[in-house]
Amino acid sequence: MKYFTIFAFLLIFTSCEAQKKELLLHQKLISDLSKTRIYPRLTEAKNGQIEWKEDFKYLDSIEIYRITYLSDGLKINGFMVKPKKKGKYPCVIYNRGGNRNFGSLKIAHGAITLGQIAKEGYVVIASQYRGNGGSEGQEEFGGKDVNDVTILTEVLKEIEDADTSKIGMYGWSRGGMMTYIALTKSDKIKAVAVGGAVSDNFSSIKERPEMETGVLSELIPNYADNKYAELEKRSAIKWADKFPKDVPILMLHGNSDWRVKPEQSLNLALKFQRNRIPYRLIMFEGGDHGISEHKNEVNKQVLNWFDKYLKNDEQLPNMEYHGR
């Protein structure tokens, strides 16, 4: 009986351990981009041969995967991009913008947005969020779907090439909002970059009423009954004092952005200033929501930020007032 009890305990323990590790359910390598819609944009004809354009030659050095993983028991789809060369690489979780199909991740995001980070020696992973891109569940625009982002720190542990002691997060627009919320829920993130980030949904619905009627009221559970509380949960401007003081935040915003007014980042930066949160704010003159007019500089700033705090483990800035 004694041996049976020990055996039963070991069986239960082993089963629990296996269950804990079964987060990454599926990963499928996209091995032939020539069969995708993005291919003509990436290539050109030279001497009768089809070649990668100069800016996309890095595609030979990376691997792009479709993935499915578990979050709150739901099957969530996304992408992962990593270097072909085996090694241990720092990681970046990328949080997409938009809602529902608008802004959903395509192979083009894997090849370009994620690929340009991965080629520099990073494992990059991104979620479609629940309810989107074939994922199970219902999107909540910054509610329980934030779990689909924070659980990726655990999913990465199942990726052989991922160094999970060095995880950064990068979000754009709605993805910036998701990043801000995730920072208050996870202690696994070491550095953050956001672009055109939503930090004040109260301002958003005043400036763009259609965001409330067409997005927030449709996606946020019990919105009509709990409007103020739900908006506050999704507005970092209201709880800037809750941000960790050991995670440096790079904030990028175009000062001609009409979708998310630049004041949202400016005002949050002031809150960071008062609370001594390490941050750097870069405003791009004439930049639109995607800062498309300065895309090369944006990419450079983001990579430099992650290189500095993830690859090179540089010391955090001294946020105490100092100097002569």
C-alpha cells in the first residue's frame, strides 16, 4: 500500500508538471514565402532571377512560425520569429494594435515588423489576442485578453532558443495600452518600448466618439454599467504610480497623430516624471500614428533600447535628482 501511495503521488506530480508545460500547442514553420501575398513586395527581378530586395535580404537568416498556445484554457493564435542560427537569444513580446480584424497579424507582420527585430538576434513572439485571428474566446480590449500577453513569458520557456531571463515588450497603439497594463501584472518584463500608445481612454472617446460606440462599448464586458471603472483600468494615466521603477520605458509618438493624440504620451510622461519611473520620450515632428515618416529612425531607436537593456544588461538610469 505504501508503494502504491508513492506511485500515485509521483504519477499526479508528473502529470501536473506535464500540464504546466503544455502551453505551446503548435508551431508551424512558414517555409516558403513565395506562396504568400507579401512576396512581391519583398522581392525584385535581377538578371532574370527573383531575389530579395536589399532591405529584406535578412529573411534568409530568420524563421517565421505560426503558433497556437493556451491562455486561460483558450487556444490563442499568433506568430513567432527567431534567428535560424541556434543559440540563446533575448526575447521581445510584440503587442499588436487595432481591434478584431483591424490590425490583426498577417505574415507581413512576421516578415517585416517582427522579422526586423529577430534578425538582430531576438526571439520575437506576438499574439492575435483571444477572439481574433482564429483564436478562441472573446476580445475585451484590455481586459482578460491581457492574460494572452503576460502568459507569453511562460510560453517562451518552451522555446529552446529563448533566454527568458531577458524579456522585453513592444506595443503599438492599442498594443501600447496592453503593454502598460501588462507591466502592472508581470514582473518578467525587463524593458519596454511603445509607439502611439493609448494611455487615456477618457480622452480617446472625447476626441473620437466612434471609438466608444464602435469599439469600447462592443468589446468591453458590462461597459454600460461600469463605464468609468472599465475605462480607468485601461488608462495608464490614472495609475502611473503603479508602474515598476526598474523597467525602463521608451515612448515614441508622432506629433501629427490623429488616432491617438500626442498629448496622451506627453501627459503620461509627466506622470512618469513625478513618480520617477525611468522613461525616454521621443516626439517625431509631423509623424502620423505609425510614425511612417520616420520609420527607419523608429526601428533604430527600438533596437537600441532593447540592445541596451536586454542584450547588454546596462545599468538603469539614476532617477534621483542629481548633478551640479
